[in-house]
Amino acid sequence: MNFLTVFWHYLVEIIPALAFGFFLSGIIHELVPDEWVKKNLGQKGLMGVFYATITGALLPICCWGSLPIAISFYKKGSRLGPILAFLVATPATSVSALLVTYKLLGIKFALFIFFAVILMGMIIGIIGNRLSFKPRNDTIESCPHCKESTKHIHKRSFFQRVSSILKFSFVDMPREIGLETLLGIVLAALVASFAPIGAWVRNNLSGFSGYIFALIFGLLIYICSTATVPLVDAFIKQGLGQGAAMVLLLAGPVTSYGTILVLKKEFGVKALLLYLTFISVSSLSLGYIFDFCKFF
């Protein structure tokens, strides 16, 4: 009964913010042109990294969904920097994740995550641009609907755009992350209501050990940015420190086995090691900074 009570509490808290976040995600998805994304996120130099980071932090795409987009940048001749920046910033947060974070953890968590993700994306992008890497430049793909160049534009009416927004918001987005979000709420309710878990967290995850647990847990078990929030909230209520919680919020959504395999195949071991090392060091450092900031 305690589990059901906590589970229902999380549903009531999260669903309104999640629905609004899904709707904003649908608007972004519909109104931001694909050509703009490809043109600006594939740029070389610092501006390409900047566009990749900012756009990735706002786009409603999970870790798995960001992979094909990153590969498309690679095929269009993008340098490694914008690709790595996009792969970090895109899954780390989203509009819906920020709203849920604000609802459950407060404005301090939400603001810190947003700016931390931008900082992480910019730094790894700058480092990636300095690595020796040979971009690809494949030919333009044809439109799957009419077999013409992808540079032409399909004009749609106002009602078609509204329909597309609603479909992406309340059909495609729930289909993509709905099951993971529900699983995250279930795990959060289990952690919050099961007494032995709370005792173990309080006895074993204080101080630096909490940081290490959060990093390893985040690297090994992929949960999308929105679904991670209620789980982190439950861990905090059971005694996990805020700094360690921030580590889990930053590292958990960014890594998945799919990302690791694709990075190794397409970009090589050097890029993969840079990616994993940077995620580990930056999330631990930012988690410590966040914990330190609570004294001010």
C-alpha cells in the first residue's frame, strides 16, 4: 500500500508537467526546420559546436534518437566536435525533463542542469574539434516521399501543422519515452517506499561513495532524462546527497550501449574513450560543484 501511495503521488506530480513538456516538444519539432538543423549543427568550428549544444539541449530527443541525427551530420561532412556536443547535450535534458525537474527537485536543480549541459557540450565539442578526424561528405539523400532532392520543401496547411504537433506531442513522444518514464516512476516508488533500500542508501552512499555509485549506476543503466528525475528524487529522499544526485542526472541519460557501439563503429576507439572519460570527469566535477553551492 505504501508503494501504491508513493507511485500515485509521483503520477500526480509528474503527468501535468510531462504533458506540457510533450506539447512544447511537439511545437519545437514542428517549427524548427530540418534544413536549419542540418545547416547550423553541421557547421565547422566553434559556431557548429555552439549550435549543436544549444539545439541539443532543447530538442525532445533521447539518447537513442540522437544517434541517427549525429550520423547524418557525420555523413554531411561535420567535424567531430559538433557531433560529440550534440550526443552529450541532446539526451542530457529536454523541455519535458526540465519541467519535471523543476516540479520535483526545484528551480535550483533545473537551472543547474540546463547550464551544466551547455557547458559540457561546449567543452567536449571544442576538444573533439582538436582531434585528428576525417569527416565524410556523402551525396544528398533523396526525399522518401517523391524521390527528389531533400532541399525542396513540402508545404503544409495550418491544420496539418497543428495535427503534426499534436501527433508528435501525444503519440510519438509517449511512444518513444513513455514506457521508460513509467518504469522510472515505478523504480522511484520502489526506492522511496522499500525500507531496506533507504537504509542501504543512508549507510553506504554517504560522501564520495555516493558519487561513485551514481556515476557507475548512470553509465551502466540507461534511463532517459525525464525518467531519471523521479528516480533521483526517490534516492534523495532516502539519503543520497544532492551532489551525487546531480551526477546521476547528468551521466545517466547520456550513455547507452547503443551510443557506445555506434561511437566505436563510426568514429573509432579514440572518440569513444574521449566521450566516456569526459562524461565521467565532468559529471563528477559538476556534481561536486553543485553540492558545494548549497552552502551559499
